[in-house]
Amino acid sequence: MNAMEEMSKYRHEKVLFVNNEKAGLKAIIAVHNTNLGPAIGGCRLWPYESYDAALFDVLRLSRGMSHKNAVAGLAHGGGKGVIIADPSQKTEAMFEAFAEAVNQLGGEYITAEDVNTDCDDALVMLRKTKHICGLPQNSGDPSPYTARGIWQGIRATAKVVLERDSLEGVTVAVQGLGKVGYDLCRLLHNDGAKLVVGNLRNKAALERAADEFGAKVVATNEILSAECDILAPCALGAIINPTTIPTLRCKAVAGAANNQILDDASALALKGRGIYYAPDFVINGGGVINAAAEVDGVYDEKAVLEKVDNIYNTIEHILSESKRTGEPEGIIATRYAESIIYG
Ligand code: NAD
């Protein structure tokens, strides 16, 4: 893979390759775009099978962050860092070296936690860089803000797709009762929605959801095909694929998981079945909205909630456009993001 060619394809501004032998760090940081402001995006640690695979991922993820931050109304571009390592082998030296690499970008990239990196790692990075956000002592856990954004997106989905002004009596199937999924269930239940839930392993969460929200519990392998108005995937990516699409029994998909649709062909197949999709990078922006708030001056929760609640309007706009034109929602959302980034 030719790095410069790949960067040019999706208009990346800068890529920093890091090989710090002393710290045992091999990492890549990609700054996709800074037109709106410094790029924000997490630092992911993953045992990539090749350097090409790591480069491909960091380029794709950083561009995705540009889109996510733009539609969230943030004064930030998109970036991402990947550390090529096995999660069992992570060390403090690695994170300190990663933070020093972040400094080399002079504030053009602001890092955060991501897959296989946690608050402890973030606190290690904080020793060496101030270009970091989403810290536990500042904006705190992003999940409740993500859940609120998903709830707003589901309300907008019900409005456009089901032509309903409230969620009273609307059936939502939630896949995954983790940090986001469980909070989402509470918000939906408070609005009168009927819940169907499925979760891997954690039986206690399922029992709690049945007790607290009257949720109907189904087996893990039945949740995607549960009969419902709206399916809310809050567990894994790529679950909308050629195997699952024929089995779906919902009118719309609107949930937290990143990259829910496997590929472009699956997006078209979903449309072909007449099922609407609330693009993940739009609906799950609540967490980054909250994390970014600590970068942009004094953390102000009221301003954060206003931005998170605006996810309702953005999803309503995208789904209405899709209803009018028949175009897949992901294409409309990407075009919208790029109109904000590039004018
Ligand atoms: P989490 O790890 O707390 O919860 C995920 C839950 O899904 C777990 O309870 C797990 O048991 C369950 N699960 C895994 N595989 C499953 C399967 N096959 N069927 C049913 N349940 C399954 O994660 P989270 O923080 O709640 O995030 C949920 C999703 O939203 C993830 O894809 C994450 O990347 C995405 N997301 C989260 C945030 C955030 O603020 N936490 C922000 C943006 C996107």
C-alpha cells in the first residue's frame, strides 16, 4: 500500500509514523482534516496483522471522525491514532511515547481513549501531553451522552419513519445492554416504548431490564430478527450484512454501534427491503460531543446537552431526505458532513 496515494484518495492532511524502539512503540497517527479546528479522535490499540492493515484502519477511522465531528456541530476535525500491539503487552512506556508523538503534531491532533485503551492509559498519556480529552476527572464517562443522542435519534426515526410524535407504544429491540444500551433502555422506557432485549453473557443485565423496564428478553441469536418497529444495535459493528438483512423484522435501524452496515452493497440491500437507517456516525456522536467540551474551554454540561439533543434534528433531516429521494442514508450523511467540512 502506498501511503501517499492512500492519503490522497480520501484527502488526509497528515500521517505520522512512529517507531520508538526504546519504548517498544509502533504507531500511526492520521490527521484527516483540520478545517473546522484541531482533529479529535481516540487512540486504538490493536494487534494488526500487517502495517498496511493498521494504515488502512487509521485512515478510515480518522476520516470517519471528521464526518462525525462535523455533523455533531463541533469546531473540530477528525483524527485517529493506532498502536500496533497485543492488548496483553501494553506498557506505560508505550503510552508515554505515543503522547510525545501527539506533541509533535503541535495540537493539530487531540487524542482520547478508544478500543483497548482506557482511563488508566489516558492518565499515563496526560503525563506527557496536554492534547488529550475525555479524561475521567473532566468530562467523565461519555456513555450516558451517547445514550441520550441515540434516544433523540430514535425519537426522530419514529417521527419520520413511523409518523409518530412520541415513542408511546413503539417497540424497540436493543442488542447489547452495556454502558450505552442499558441507559438507552431507561430513556426509551420513560417515553413509553416497549422493549425487547438481547445481550451476550451478562444475564444479570437482562434480568434487571425485565424487572425495571418490563423488557421482553430474547436469546442472543434472536435479537436482530425480533419483531419490532426500530432495531437498536448497541453491541457490535457489521451486523447489517447479507446474512442478517433478510431476517430483519423492523422498519428502521437506529443504534449506537460503530459501522453497523458491513459494506455499500449491504446499505443498498437494506434500502431494498424498505428499512431506514440512522447513520451510526451521526446518531452516536453524543460521547465525542461530551469529550470535546473539555477541550473548548470550561466544561459546560448545558451546552453539551443542547448539542446532543440536536442529533434529533440531524437524523430527522437525513431520514426525510432519504424518504424523499430513495438514496441510502449513509450517502446523504457523508455528503452533509463534507459540505460542512469543505464548504
Ligand atoms: P459495552 O462493552 O459496555 O457494551 C456492549 C454490550 O454488548 C455488552 O453488554 C456485551 O455483552 C453485549 N454484546 C456483545 N456481543 C453481543 C451480541 N452478539 N449480542 C448481544 N449482545 C452482545 O459497550 P458500550 O460502551 O455500551 O458501546 C456499545 C456500542 O456503541 C459499541 O459498538 C461502541 O463502539 C459504540 N459506541 C459507544 C460509545 C460510548 O460512549 N460508550 C460511543 C460511540 C459508539
